[in-house]
Amino acid sequence: PNGSVAGRIAHQFFEQVVKRCDALVDLHTGSLRRTNLAQIRTDLREVANLRIAWGFGSEHAVHSVGKPGTLRRAANDAGIAAVLYEAGEPGVIDADEIGRGVAGIRTLLAALEMRDGEATHTAEQRLYGETQWVRADASGIYVPTVRPGDSIETGQPIATITDPFSKQRASVVAPTSGRVLGMALGQVVIPGFALFHL
């Protein structure tokens, strides 16, 4: 309540709005120069969160406990069901992704009996209990060879990183089998840079 301007706004929003809610859906895109497969992220161990994740109707639901300081973690800590919906990339108006998000919200509202209609699910939901990041081990120009949603196998090449000066090329291979949930778009990277969320 006595912090920075942003802190004070966040405090008032949480106290006056979020604490009065039964459930929260936080809508997001990927971060700068990243894109995500449309997905729900939440602590799937909590039945109330699982109910919201199922009600949204997203094909992909990822078990992910929010970090302290995030809206969904603060809501969960206050006993409010909360999920994060991630889709697409920032700064891009993608009609398909927007339509998918709107359909999810409408489906959830019907599932919660907040609007008339049936809660329709167009796809069987896939739950992901564990994920991992693949990070760059080389510097240079990163070019992915897979896309969000692709299924991959252990050892499969998923990107190259080329040093523009030496022209040495490093292959990035999948450390495990799984699905590409999110990824960096092509750009210049350095060792440690997060490339893929599997």
C-alpha cells in the first residue's frame, strides 16, 4: 500500500478486484521475440484450478506453480482459483489465436454457469505434469526447425546456431521426447539463452 506507483496500483487492484473474485483467468502472449502454443498454466494439484483449466477447454494444460509475485500465485495463495492462458507472440494481431482465446473464455463462462449455452470442448485435453527448457550452448544466429505444437523425439535436431564470423554451426537437439509448448523466434543468441519450452 505504501510502495511505488505500480506497487500501489497492484495493491489496490488485488484488494478491490481480485479478492472479490471466485476465479481468475490471466491472459498472456509469449514474451518479446517468443511465441507459445495456446495453453493453460496452473497448479494442477488444486482441484479449483483444475476445474477452471478444464472449463476453459484448452487442448493443452501445463502444471506450473506460479512464482511468488505473479498474479495467479497471489490469487491461489488467497484461495482464489487462477489460471494463466498463454498463446501466440506479442505485438501481433493473430485472429486465430484471438478467436481461440475468446472461445475458451465463452466455454469457461458456460461451464461456470455464468452465461447461457453449453460448455463445448473441441479437443481432448492433454495434461503436462513436467516441462523443461532447452538453452543455447553456443553464440550466433539461431534458426529453429520446429514450431509450437510439434511433437519431438529425443536426439532430434530442433535448431541450428551459426557463428556469423567463423561460420561454425552448432545443432540444437531435443534432450527428451515431448511437445514444443513455447519457443524463441529466430534471433541472435548467447550461451544460456532459453530457446525451447518442452
